[in-house]
Amino acid sequence: MKIVLSTWWTVTDASYAEDNGVSEDLVERDLGWYLSSSINDVPVFDEAEGYATVLSTPRREDGWQLDGTVTLRIDWLVKVDRAKWLAARGLDPRAAARTDLGRQMVWELYHLGSVCETDAVVRAEFHDGRGVQRIEMRPEHRKR
């Protein structure tokens, strides 16, 4: 089973830099690297032997960023065996696996250590076989 997961991340430079000990001018690079290198280490995804590949990180047009804010897009190809995913998640074998995969991966990425204490907002979309699913997560949606 596979999905293309498109994500748009927005975070203030100051919030990310302070939480992660990086210079504000390196936030875009560090955030992209962190997310891209962490996706395959998500515990439930690793347990199901899934694999995600970065398809693209489209370059922004001049003027697209607000001063003091990073907006970063990352598109992934996310692959995992359907039965292994559902088992790792403890779901019924008849469950909507693609929908769960997309939603859970966004949730997991949003709760990664270097993201979860910042003011980041993520918007994501993927096609689950029934239509395009859209998700938005904001700081108030985080586990506490």
C-alpha cells in the first residue's frame, strides 16, 4: 500500500530556533532535514516495516515567506504492507488502511521532539482511494 503525502509546515524562526538550539537563519534547512530523516523512525511505521522517500521539497517563490516565518513543503511517497500496518496499529483487517496511514503519519510527524514544543502548524493532504483527505494540526491539537 502506498500514498503520496504532501505536507506544508509553517513555524516562526524564533520558536524553532529557541527549541532546537539552531540559528534562526538555519531553521528552514534544519526543519527539512529533521523531518526527512525522522519519518522512517516513527515507531509504528518502523514496526510495520514501512518506508518513506522524499519526492520533492519544492522551492518557494521570492516573497513567499513572511519575515520571521518559515514555510516548507515536503512531499513523501509512503509505502507499507497493508496487513503489517493494520496489525501494528491494532486495527481491524477491514479498516480503511490508507486513511489511517496518512492521518497517523501526520500526527506522528507533528509530535516529533523538535516540532512538538514549537508554534508549528502543518497542513497535509493525501489521496486515500476515496478522495483527497486534508488535515491541519496546530499547537492546540498536540498531546499533552
